[in-house]
Amino acid sequence: MKVRNPFTGQYDYELKEDTPEMIQKKATEIRTAQKKWQQHSIAERVAVLQKWLTSFTKFQAEIAEQLAVDTARKRISEVETGGIMGLMQAWIYRAPQLYKPPAERPSASAPTVQIGQQWVPYPLVGVISPWNFPLLLALIDTIPALMAGCGVLLKPSEVTPRFMDGLEKSIKAVSELTGVLQLVRGGAEAGKAVVQNADAICFTGSVPTGKKIGAVCAERFIPAFLELGGKDPAIVLADADLEVSTDAVLRSCAGATGQACQSLERIYVDESIHDQFVEEITTKAEKVTMTVNPKEGQMGPLIFEAQAKKIQEQIDDALAKGAKLHTGGKVENINGGLWCRPTVLTNVTHDMKVMTEETFGPVIPIMTFKTKEEGICLANDSIYGLSASVFSTDSDKAIEIASQLEVGAVSINDGSLTNKVYDAEKNSFKESGINGSRMGDAGFLRFFRKKALLIQTAHPETMAHFEEGSS
């Protein structure tokens, strides 16, 4: 497969795809190695992960450089690799505290029976990750799954695959890890093969693809942990601090060029402060600098060419239906890269694609509301339920509104805090996902099935128990 460089637009990297037969062979190898891996104590698995952390540190600069080419984001790539090291350290610390199957106890319903319990990891977890944060979203599920005793078959996105070269070096430097963690290279067909060969699937990506994967997993009777798209709303109340709210909304909408599932994509502002809010955020949006010179600037090009087309379609649809453009509004080709400046739109409605479909770009559509009830209703008018934001100087009022939003996490007086806070368990609502949270302790515990051992300590009942007329 030819891979596009988002900064130059050139196809300058070749990805050699794994065939379904190769993927099946890798799955078989992992299953063999996982039997021993599962028998290790949690302390022994921690020791192996510590070795991987050391190895990853040695290859960190190389991986970050490859990520920077994949995504055209140097600083974010450095932050991303550093974040993975923090993630490893967090699970090295937390997993041993969590791995405590309950002690044997008597049954409350059958006093002569003792209950023992074992936690049994899924033998093989398939992880399929997207292109927007290639390393983080590949390993956010992989690391706790390994710590739980699972083997992992990992397929990152074919759109941003270069970082796999450095990552694979870090894995191969740890002999105990190579058998239970293998990378898969390829596109949709490789993803299908991963789903067909795993015992559980972790998928991060679009709703349509997630639904297809969920359907296959249902047919195979295996769990699917799906973290899908978002159309995150922000509600800005009349008493909100305009400096705080405009800074946070702009950063959430345009940070990483808006290419994050938890980016704010719908902004609802109390009508009494609407004009001032629009004026301030437009002024700030116009000052955002582009990294056309990769050594400076705040916002890079769009990574995925197909997504750039969708962004322009949404902007054009909104303008054709009466939206007002304040700044931005055009996907530009600059030296082969595709760039979109922060785009502020008003006079938007829920009849427009920009207010209903996931954008995944630096677009800031702003609507007004008269009452907080109307603001809540507008925010909840979506098939998505990933996360949201509420801005108010009255924290009680903000929390009251947050409790009525149909989403899995709400940032108060900030945006997209779920990309910083990993230890708060949350679930995706509506079509934004399903099954156990990857955040908090559940991120580790979801990889176990619970087996009950029921130990009879008295003589078992006989057939006389079924004698008609007996009491």
C-alpha cells in the first residue's frame, strides 16, 4: 500500500500488507505463547512491562520522528510518545493493586457451599486503532490487556503506519513480549482477519465501521469494546467567563487540527452573550498560526485526504443553507498538504451537516439558545454521546446541566479533558460506543472473565430430594 505524507501530499512510504493467512499464523503463535503468559504472576508481567518501558524509552525519539511524518505534528508526536511512557508507568503501578480475585467465602444462599473465584483473561485480544493519534490509540488498550494476561494482535491504521517500525523494534527488544504481542499491517481486509481470529475486540474509529465490527463480533459471540465517533457539544451560559470559554472552545475545536473524537464540534451560546462570544473567538481564531514551516506554528495540515473532502462538504453545505462565515472556510492545498484554518460559522441549524455529522476538523459552528432547557435539548439532539462541555462561573449550575447531558463525560469550564484525564471511568452513550470503559480501573478489569468455583463441603443432595410429597 502506498502511504501519503500529509505535509507534502506525496506517497513516499510503502506498507507491506499482511495476508489473512499471515494474520492467522500470528494469532496461532500468540495463542501458544499466551498460555504461559497467563500463568505468570501479575508481578512477573509487571517486570516484563518494565523492560518494555525501558526499551520504548530507547526508541522514543525514533518513534516520535516517525509519528511526526505520519501526522505532520512534531510537538504532539513528542507529547504522544511521552504519554505512552506515562501510561505504562500508570498500569505498572495500578494493575497489581487491582488484581485481587475475592477470597473464598461461604455462599449466602447455600451455606454448605464455599465460593472461590478465578479471573480468566481473554486469550487473544484484537486491537484495531485509528489514524488521528496512531500510537496512543494503539496502546491505550494494548498495555492493560497485556497486563491482564491476554495476548494482543494489534492493527494500527494504514493511513499512519510508519511508527510501527520503531514500535516493533521496542517490542522485539523484550524477548518475553514478542510471543504475545504482534503487529498487523494492512487495511480493511487485515482488520477483518483480526476480528475473525480474536476472542475480544477493541476498536477505535468511525460509527459505520464500528457497527460492522460489532455485528461480526455478535455473530462470533465475542465482546466488542467500541470507542466510536463524537459530535461533542459545548453549552456556554450567560454568566460564563468569555476569556475562559473562547480560549477553551478554540483549543478544543482547532487543537490537533480538530482531528480528535473528543473535539468540540457544536457550540451553543446564550443569546445574551452570543455576539460578544463570536467576536472574541473569531479574533482568536484569526491569530492561529499554521505550520507551513514545520519548525513553527500551532496547527498542522489535515492528515487524511478523504476527511478533508468531508470537511469542505460540510462547510459548503452550511453556507448554501444560510450559515454566515466569519473566518476560514476553505480547505487549501499548500505545497501538496491540505490545510484548513479555524472556521467560525454562525446562523447554523440542525438541518446542516456541520451540526449533525462528525466533522473531524477545525470548524466552530455556533448557535444561540434562549433558556438552559433549550440549550440542553439542542446538545442532546444527536446520535452521538461521547462527551461535552459546560461553561459557567456557577459550578452548581454547570453540574446541574452536565447531569442532564446524554454523554459519557462532561468537562466543566474547559474542553476535551478526557484527552488528559485517564483515571476517570466513563462509558460512551448512544452511537459513540458500547461496553466497558477504557478509562479508569475498568480499562484493566474488562479483560477478565470471572469463573466461579463452587465447593460443596457437605454430602451432596441425592435423588430423594425430588421425591414427590417430600418437604
